[in-house]
Amino acid sequence: MKSEKKFITKYLDTIIELSEETGMSKKEVRTMLDITLSYQNPKFINFDEIKTEIKIFLTINIFSLICKL
């Protein structure tokens, strides 16, 4: 039970932090995070690593769009 509360707390904190850092809505960030978490084992989730990977993914996509202009 305690680990479940800890997971939910980290999950919600990650959504808020990514939303503030990227300027995306919380709903959009939640969707990205849910997709990312669906491919991982819940016992081995590292939210800091996931947050970094999502920011890198967004940066690469934005850079790619800029280069296409």
C-alpha cells in the first residue's frame, strides 16, 4: 500500500514537472507518460530517467521540425 502511494505521488509530480518544463498541458503530458509506462515493468520504473527521455524526445522532434522549415 505504501509503495502504491509512493508510485502515485511520483507519477503526479512527474506530470506537473514535465508540464511546467515543456509548456505542454497536463493532459498531454499524462498521455505521454502513460504510453511510456505501459512498456515498462512497474517494479523498475525510474521517473527521473523517464522524464529525461521524454524531454529528449520532445527536443529532437522540435529540432527536426525546425530543420524542415
